[in-house]
Amino acid sequence: MQVQDLKDQVGDRATNRDTLPLSIGDSSCRYTIVFGVLTWSLAAPRYWSIDLFTSGSALPVILGLFVTYQVLLHRTPEADTQTYKAWSAWLILLLLGIATFRHLLSSIVYYSSLFQEMVKA
């Protein structure tokens, strides 16, 4: 969770903590975050065989794009705090949301076809 380590690099350096931003550098650390967020935003829906545009799984991609924007362009401790919150929301949405969207979509399709059969009868 190197996203959390971005906001307090000064304090980490003062207390001799060994965090990823201090070990590999701020920019390199930020690019690893961008790579991970973009990769998982696209890979998770693919793994669960979910169509990106019909099931609501575009939400993690949109939030992931926001996180990458924040990580790359806003580099103050205050902005890094907001980025960490956005990253946390992205992760929750990615892990819980996609599975929920998949089951919700299946239920909607099932019950709408059941309703259509009832109306025909």
C-alpha cells in the first residue's frame, strides 16, 4: 500500500522508515501505483468475464483513472491524503463492486424474463 506512504515522506525520512517512496523515489513509486491501478481496473472485470460497459464495471475504471490523475499530477501531502482516500474507494469498488454488479445483473435478467413470461400468461 505505497499510496499511503506518499503523504508523509518527510516524517518517514526523519524516523528512518524504509518505505517504497523513499527506497525507489517518489516518481518511480507513483508510476508503480499507476501501473497497478490501471492493470487491475481492466483485469478484474476481464477475470470475472464481465462486459465493461453493460454491467457497471466501468465504475472502477473511471475511479481508477481519477486515482492515476491524482497520483501523477497532484503531489502535495494534502493531495496525497485525498489520493489515498480515492485509492481506498477504488479498491473497495473493485473487489466488492464488480462481484455485486455481476450478480445484480444476472438477477435483473432472470427476474425480467420471469416477469415477461408472467405477463404473457
